[in-house]
Amino acid sequence: MPFLCSRTNRFKSASIFEGYGICWRMLATASLLAAMSAVSATNCIAAQKSEEILVSAAISLKDAFAEIGKIFEAQTGIRVRFNLGASGLLQKQIEAGAPVDVFASAGEKQMDELQRKGLIMPETRRNLAGNAIVLVIPIGAKKPARRFEDLAHADVARVAIGNPKTVPAGQYAQEMLKNLHVWDSIEPRLVLGENVRQVLDYVERGEVDAGIVYASDVAGARGKVVIAANAPKESHCPILYPIAVVKDAGNRTGGERFIDLTLSSAGQAILKKHGFLRPQ
């Protein structure tokens, strides 16, 4: 009987452990399927992210890039998102680790600094476009400034330019005004904008007597301002818009394809339509 009891217990024990084995196999299978699902979901998310690019661009490129972006999406199937602002601020964002694929600056200084810090891919850097600095005044101004030298007159109470610390157009304006020997007399009356579009808004609304912006910005002003003068070319460094893929780009291939489109005949035609010049 003890022997029979022992056998009975042994068979019962075996039955129990066999049941546990089945359960463990089921759990293992379920865990494996869950892990595979998680990997699949992760890959899906990664694939979705790889099918878009983020372009940080000077706000003066807004309208031209909106058109180029539509063509890019139609040609590649890659979604393009734009982060627009003053080039100096966009530079700081990239330095802080913003997940940007392409950077298009309104001045070389910002791109040079990123390149010096190893934050762009130098082999992808190109000159996208050129531009010109102009003096603009509100429509119907009672005492309009006709030359940059006129800004030194006391009856020109307020002059708007981009903040030279962050806005390339403001940096070119400062350089030009210093070379024309009128900066010191104008500086106390300056109204600083955070980007060129803000400067243009000040002029359009008649909140300032004059403003200094890019020629391309006036193309979208819809007749609300008048170009009073063009800055002499020798009064400032050439205005170039460099573009490059950012070093930690999540979609380098997409970024390079976007740059190629902006430099193509179609892209250059759009930039020209919006008042930009071919890079020298």
C-alpha cells in the first residue's frame, strides 16, 4: 500500500508538473508574440518618422519653401514640416539638440558657426539663394526717406530693422549703416524686430517711418509698402542663403533630396518668383 500510495502521488505530481509545463509554454509563446508585436510597432513608428523631414528655415523663405515643399511631397511621398524663424534662433535650437534634418539660413554666419561646432554635414552644404537689402517706407508717408542717408534726419522718428544679434537681415543692415556713417545717429531711434517679417509688419501698419528688409520680403507685401532705396552692394557683404543637412538628421536621404530640389531649375524658379536672387 505504501508503494501504491507512493506511485499514486508520483503520478499526481507528474500530472501537476506537466500542467505547469503547458502553462509555461503558453506564457512563453504569449511573451514572444507580445515582444514581436512591440518590435513591429516600434519599427512601424520608426518607419513613419523616417518618412518625414523637419526643415528649420529662415522665415524669409516661408512662401517659397511652402511651394517647394508641396512639390517635394508629391515627388517623394515624404512629408516635410517647416520650423520657421530668425536664423540665429534656429541655430540655437540646433545647438540645443532640436531634431532637425535640414537647416536653411538667411546668412552665412549662423551656418558657419554650426559647421565649426560639427553640427552640420559639410559635404551637403550649398548656397541656396541670394538676396538684397532695401529701404522700405509706408504707402502715403508724409515725410518719406528716399535714401539711407535720410534716416539720419530728426524727422525720421523710428526705423525698424531685425535684431542684429539673431536676425541676419539686421546684421547686414547694421553693417551697411555703419559703412554709410549713419549708424550712430540712427541707433537711438531703432525699433528691433525678432525677424524680417515683423519688421515689415511695423512698416505696413505705419508704426515706424521706415524699415530695412530683404527685397524678397517686399514681394509678399501686397503693395502696402514702397521700396525707397536699394543698399549699395559695396556697403555690406554678399547676402547668401546656405542650406545643409544637420549632423544628427533622422532622415539624411530625405534631407539631401530636399536640398537637391531647392537647387533644381524648378526650385530656383520658385525662389526667383518670390524675389530671391541666384547665389553668386
